[in-house]
Amino acid sequence: MSIPVGHPRAPSSPQRNLEELTMPPELNSRPRLAPGCRLGENSQQRVLLMPERALRLNGPSLEIVERCDGQHTVEQIVRELQKIYSKAEPQKVEQDILGYLALLQERRALDFEL
């Protein structure tokens, strides 16, 4: 399973402080869309709308973001997608999901509650 990242126009800085680096989400945390972010549609395609940018979602990325409702834990999201993508190696599915959630958190599109 490979998570498409899309092409958001996020500014990038060449230097980052260690404090800015995103830690992988904990399995018992509950991801939810950050304030100012929401799911929407653009030309019949689902998108994650963030302040000043949008991220096209499809396949696994859409499956993940739809479950970031503050109710599902990261572990529940992983298990559900491992069932959906049962032909993929479970550990690879988990790594891809955790990486994608960390990326969305880094872009300030997700918050995590414990």
C-alpha cells in the first residue's frame, strides 16, 4: 500500500529546529482535523481543505482522513485499513499510515487527543 501525498503548496524551510520535528502518533491517540481544516469536494474529487491550500485525497489517503474524526484511535484506523488492504503486508500498511498521519500533523492538518 502506498499513500499518495498529493501536491500541496506548502512552504518549505531549509532549516528546522528539533522541536519542530513531528513525532509518530501514538496508537491510542485519536486524530481529528485541526481547526480550519475540513473535507470537501473539488471537481468531483475529495480534498482536504487547509488554510491557504488543498490536498487531493483518493484511495488510502481518503480512507485515512475520513477516519480522523476524533473517535477512531490510530490503532483502529490501522486495523481497519489492514482489513481493507489485506493483500498488503500488515506492517507496511501500519508504517504507511503512521507516516501519512505524521505528515498531516506536520502540515498542521491534524491534532491528536489522548
